[in-house]
Amino acid sequence: DIMKGNFTDAGVKLLRIIPRVTLSGKFLVQSLSSTKFETSNQSTKADLGLRALRVEASLTQVLSKLNACDILLGQALRDELGSTTAAQVLILGELRDAKSYWEELQMAIPQDLYTKTK
């Protein structure tokens, strides 16, 4: 939608995504932080605690970039960013950064989280 200059539809989609990312991310951080283990392995507990911090930091960065996109989309709709092309460049740059942080967030999530907590 952004490539086509359709900022309204892009904004609506973004406003559907942000709350979902926020809620699921906070749930994940809380789960990692408060997981109870049936093991005495302190390194496992420490690893998940550090991962919780890493997930929280990555989540904050993702949400920051998504919110920046939301602001830019609003400015584009009000013609405050100049041409459509200029707005597209700014918005797509923020989305590229958000994607990069999203990938960092995914790498921070323990793949075997559920097997450790069962």
C-alpha cells in the first residue's frame, strides 16, 4: 500500500498490527521472566532471564519503529512530508528498520521454550 501511495490503508493495517505486537510481546517477556523450572540448573534460569531482557529491548525497538511509521503515515496524509515519493522513502526506511528489529526479536526467543517449561 505504501508503494502505491495508499497511506490510509497502510495506516489502518499498521494500527491493527501494533496492538497485537505489543500484547504478544509483553506476554512473552512476562512468561520468560516468571517461568518456574523443575530444574536446579542455574545457568538455564539465567539464560532465560537474559533472553527476557533481550526480547524486551528488541520489542521496544520494534514498537518504536512501528509507532514512528504511524506518525509518518499521519503526516503523509496531511501532506506535511512534501511529495508522495518523499513520504514513501521515509516510511519505508522506518519499516525496514522495524523488520530488522523484528528479526532480532525472533532470534532472541528461545526455540525450546516450551520444552523447558513443561
